Amino acid sequence: MMRKLQIPVFFALLFLCSGLLPARADTIRQDRFTSPSGKFIVVFTELENRKYGKEEMLEDLGNVSHVLYRVDFISKGDIEPVATSSYADVYGWEAGGRPEKASSIFRKLIWSPREDFVIFPEEGWAAQGPSQSRVLALNPELEWEKGDVSVGAIEWIDDLSFISDYHFDCDYGILRFDGTTGKTFSMKESESPIGYELVSVKQGKALIRMLLDNCRMQDIPPRCFTRDLATGSEEPVPCPVRKPKGKAPL
């Protein structure tokens, strides 16, 4: 559900006094959405829309066209947000790149099962290592407010914890995020050129596939193993058959 608002100059001035808007803005564009369970109203407020030419991009890696949002999460029936974060939609790396609609960004949010926290999509800035996504606590009873995590394929262990893999050039690993503390723990670190990807989690065991990262010099046969989430013990198992992508050959 979405509703667009154009807020008058009076309210824009209030935001200017708070330092949330550049002085050139005379109106504020907002998009409103409802979380999957209906617990929160999510408000995207556009704060900045910066465009850079080729010459400017060569001057600094940070000079990339982007739209900056303030994202508020408001409990239904309340006025003040329980949590707020910024989010940059970085779209200027490719010629002809266009910003995403706020509705598209909203659909990419990953919600914990009971909406105790939410994970933003990656922003797309230049990175020296695995790209990370912002995690924002929505439950005031949690002891943390914000964090960062590298997210690939996610498998939820319980309402507050998940396992995920991450792939970045020569760094393919698996991590565990604990939503009670907001901290990330390595489950299986990359051993380049050997890396790991998460296949599934069932009955307290994670099925993990060994594979070669982008620094490989040769290919290896697929190897898989299970890892007991309680004890950490590992056991070799046959790899599941990969589903072919696209149409089957005639």
C-alpha cells in the first residue's frame, strides 16, 4: 500500500531547521508503505537527488549519482518513529542508469519473522570488500539499534537469527547473524580459492556446498557437507542436483 505526499513549504522549513534537507528544497516528496504484518508504517522521505557527470566521477569514487532517503518506521497508530535510517539509492555506475522507485526499494527490504528488525538492500557504493547491508532494530526491547551485515541467501534459524552466505571475488563465506545482540559471527570463512555457499537449513543442520571463488585456477567436483548448528560438527553428504537455469534444450 502506497500514498504519495507533497508537504507544503511550512513543513519543509521545519526539516531545514533540523538539518535534514538541503536549503534549495521547497517541498518534500514522501512515499508511505505498510510492513508485511501491518505493524509499521514505513515513510521514505527524499532528502537529496545528486547527479554527477563523467568528469566529476573521475575525481572521486564517491561522486556517483544517487538519491538519498530518510526512512522512518512508525508503529501503526503512533506519530513518532521507533527507528530511522538513511538509505542511498546509488544508480550512476552505468550509462543511462536511473534511480529506483521508492516502492521498488521497499519491496527489497528483508523483514525478520516478527518484524523485530529489518535489513536494507545494498546501497551500491564502491567497496573494498564484501558489500554490506544496514540492519535496523525495530523492537525497542532489543539492546542494539543498527548494524551491518553481508547478505546473500538467507535461512532463518528462529525469529531473531539467520544464516547467510556472501560472495565477493576471492571471499566466499558463510555467517550467522544474532538478532538478540545485533552481532555477526563467521560460520565458515573463505579459504581462497575454496569458498562456501549455503544450500539450506533443516532440522538444525546447515547444508553447505564447497565451490571455487573468482580466484580459482581450475575447477573441482562439487562437494557438500552438513554442519550441526548446535555442536559445529560437520559430515560429508551428496550435493543436491542444481536446477538448470532457463529453458531446457530441445
